[in-house]
Amino acid sequence: MNEKEVTFLSTRGRGLGIDQALLKSYLSEYRAQQLSFRFYLNNEMIKNPVAAYGYRRAKREFCQGMTNAICLDASLTSNMRNSLGGGKRILLSVPYDYQFKNMLHCDKGRKFHLNSMSAFEYVLLGSPFSERLFEQAYRKHEYQKRLRVTLPFVWDLLQEESRKEVAEKIFYYFPEARGKKILSVIVYGDDDKKRKDWERFPVKEFLKGIQEDFFVFTNSDILMENSFALSSKYRQHFGYISRILPVQDVLYITDVLVTNNGRFAASFACRKKPIWVCAYNSNAFERYMQHNYPALFLDKAEHLLRDFTGQNLMEQQKKFCQDMLYDELLSPYEAVDSILELPES
């Protein structure tokens, strides 16, 4: 197998995450002559035990003798390490919900010695939060290097050229949003778990209460349905982003974020703009924020009316942003080039 072959592995139901996709795009554009690529994207965490076993078996066969690999979670398990070939195995420590779950346990005094990340030789930490989590929860082996490197999605959010490019795509579909401040309400949850008070959220009252120069984006079908009753005056300040563009694209232009998605909140923190966390389906990120940043936690949807302060950062918002981004920004692309020992093209 080619030593410079790179495998993108994702088996926890997350597909090819945006961080992997951006890294793949970079390597394809600038290192195409030096690399070839393989992909294994599946969900071995599904409830069907027969299918889950089949996916795990297929993964072991796919990874037999694998060299260079890039993951964004524990898709490359510790029990596979001895069956792998040479090469570099890289973890992008993306702040998915499992990280907030483990960090909350640590903050409450639980002792961890997890071995689930031991297959990786390199961990791109991304933030002080992630570094603290790995120090407290994950066993460190002498062969593992943990690097203070900015994650690809965060790096891209900080690039003015990328923000302009994505903004033009969004404004093509929502021309009314151009020139306005952007408030994004991005929520996720199963129908049986999500908070029903969002069904009664007074969209019109909220839009009346904020400045007219704000435009609201959401991925919530509930808020979208509520907007149908609005007059044209208010509908011009409201946009439903789902099924039109990737929801995460809205983070490139957002000025204020309301979400229950930890990855979005942690990534958006690089912009050093206000972040609010809404009680929606009681996921680990919500519980972590309620415990550590109670001033940012909206117990009910209607509290957005009460707590919304425009673009002014509260002290806890500043603290959250600082914890999710290193002061010194280091390019993930240069880091991966160095790890893979790729010469300048």
C-alpha cells in the first residue's frame, strides 16, 4: 500500500465532517501529486445489532494494513492499533457532544482513564477546552503527540475570503439579509425530546423587539411554520436555511448565535461574538453549558426575548470564546503537511 495514501475514516454516523472535508479539499488542491485518498463512511452505532456488527467487521477489513488516516472521533478504535500498517494516524479533536459529556463528568469530579483515543499518534486539539479534556479524561501514551493546532472549520471561519464567498451564496438565496446583522437560531433534537415551548415562541413579538437591521436565520421547521403567519414586513427579516444550503454555512455570516449544538457553538466562538444556548433536547452540550455557563443558558424559548442583548458580549460569553480557541492560531494544513512529511509542491 502506498505510504502516501490517506484514509478518511468516519464510522460514528457523522459522515465526512466539515473539518475532514476542508482538509481533503486542501490536500486535493495542493498535494494531489503526492497523495491518493480512500474513504470509509458508515454508522456502526446504529441500534440494529446485526447491521452494526457488519459495519464493524467491514471496517476492520477495510483498515487492515492502512497507513495514514484522519478521523474526527474514535472511529479508529484502540483495539485496531496492532492490525494497522505504518503511517500517521491523526485525530481532529472536533467538539462533538461526547466531548461535552466527558468534560461535564470531569468537572463534577469523576476520574477517567479512557483508552479510546490510543490508536492516534497525533491529536490536533483545537482549543484549551479540548486540551483540558484530553489531560483529564484520556490516557496519554508515549507515542502520542497532542498539538495546539486550530481545527480546519475554525480556521476557515476566520478567513475573510471564505466568509465573503459563503456570504455571496447565502445572499443569492436571501437578498433581504444583505447589509443586516444576522441572528441565527440553530437547534437540533428528536421530535419526542425537543422542547415544545418553541412551538409557541412569539416570533412576531421577538422581531418587533430587536432592531430592524437584524435578519433571523433558522433551521427549525417549527419557527419556519410560525413565520407563515407573519406579515410581509416581518417575513423580510426571517429566513429558513435548511434544504437550501448546509446549515453550518450560516456561521460564516452570523453576528449572534442561539443553538443547542456544541460543535457549532465551539466553532463559532472563534468569531468572538455572542452565543446563547437553548434548552431543547437535553443533550450533553446543553447540560455542560447549564452547569458551567448558566448566564448563557435559556431555560425557555421565551427567555430569548428577555436576555437578548444584541452584539454586546457578556463576561461568560467572553470566557466561553477564550476556552474554545487558542490565542495563537496555527494552520491545520501546515500541521498535517508536516505530520505527513509532505514536501512543498
